[in-house]
Amino acid sequence: MTTQFTPPQWAFDFHGHRCPFMPIGYRMGLLAMQKLGVEREPDHGLFVIAELGEGHPQTCMMDGLQAATGATYGKLLMSKTFFGKLAATFHKPGKGAVRFALKPDFVDAMGKHEFFGYRKRGVEPSQIPVEVTDDLIRWVAAQPDDVVYKVEPKPDFAFTPVKGSFNKTLCSSCGEYVFDRYVRVKDGKPMCIPCSGYTGAGG
């Protein structure tokens, strides 16, 4: 089956340029929601654990994942493992979890397109001729779902999100609010991490 999940224009505007990987993430997100039997997340109930890292352009996928699912960084619903892989696990408490990964043969075939010749020469996506980019976007959209994605149910997947809290304290040094999870104590006084001189954001 080939699902014609073309991202709306607002998703491209949010992402900032046209490229193949944002639509790949968008389609992945919609397929994952179908698998889990859920709708786009309005609040805080659908979690996406992306296996991408840094320093590889395919991270554009994550903007597509956010646009499709509503599982955004701002709502603390998306996190990264920094595995450097083209995959993500989608988890809805009470509905289960499913992992999607891009198939190597699809990635290899996509890499032969002219678009990537420009990218490897350091040309930014917004500077690549529109016809070159759109030709690749159309090619990706025409590929069957099972050619693009490997899908794995994750029945034993366990994930515990950080519990939210409105509690905050004034830093005794700079006078700015810091949420209690990140308060550090120095010389018996509550401080934010920068003022305390301590490292680390855990609490």
C-alpha cells in the first residue's frame, strides 16, 4: 500500500524549507498513529522517542514527526536517544508502542537522487532548484509504505515520562525563578544551576 500523506504547506513553512525527510517523518507519524489507533495529540499523552542524533541532515524527520503527531518538544513529548539511527518509537499509554525505521534499501535508492549531490557539495536545501527537490519529494511519496518503513510492535516497551510540576523558587543570587527540579543549594541558599556553578540538569 502507498499512503499519499503529503504534509500541509504549514508544515513546510514551520520546517523552513522543502526537503524529503520532513515528509518522511510526517508520513511515519501518521502511520504510527494509525497503528496505535490514536488521533493527533492535543495535550500530553503520546510520546515519540526518536533514535536520531546530531550532525546528520536526516534529523529533518523530527519536524515531520512533530507536525503529524502533535508530540512536540515544547510539550516534552519528543525525546532523542542519540543512537544516530533513522527510527522512532511511538508510545501511547493504554494503547501500546510501535517502532518505525527506514529500510536501508529505500535509503540507498533515495540517496542516488540529484538532490543529495547538491547536499553533499554543501548546498543548503532552500538553495537547491525547486524542480530537483520536488522531484525527490514526489518519488518518496510514490514509494509503498512497506518499501519505506520497517514496522515493529513493541509489546514490552516501558517508558516513564518526567512528572510535571509548577513549583518554582527564586534563585538567591540572580533573583530569577528556577523550577524546583533544577534548584541547587550552595552555602545553604537555593540557586539556579548557572549561579551555583554546579553542572548537570538532573534533579
